[in-house]
Amino acid sequence: MTNTGDRPGREIVQVYLAPREPGGEHPARVLAGFAAVQAGPGETVEVPVALARRAAEYWDADEHAWRPVPGGHDVQAGRSYADVRLSAPLPGA
């Protein structure tokens, strides 16, 4: 995150997982993690965000078990669900 203002700032960074093959019973995007970050004027900071494993899974009622959503995911970061600023393929997915 880069603070482009002239005062210290704080933001909640939200990270989503979006299935590459959306549709059916899987949502287009799921909140997988978030973190608060602070930056001084003109400062750029990085913040680690732990992703919840369940965000990439769904409950298979027939098998009574969690299963990975097929097709892999893209990881998306932003200020909110409607304001995604970055997107990249999720490694290993």
C-alpha cells in the first residue's frame, strides 16, 4: 500500500479468492483474509495477509467433506469487494 496523502493513514486490506471457473453454487469471490496497515505520508508498506484455506473449498454434502473448488483461483486485493486493486493467479492452483 502506498499513502499518497500528506498525513499518516490507515487502511484495511482485503484479500479475496475468485474461482477461475465461476458459476453454479460457488460465489464469484470469497473474502479469504484481511489485515490493517498504517503508512506515513508518501510511504509504501507491505503487509502479510494469511489466507483461510476454507475460502478455496466448498462443502460436499454427498461426501460430507470439504473439497477444493475446481479450476483454481485468482487472488485479488483491494479496499473492499467492489474496489479490487490487484489480481494475480494463486500459485499452485
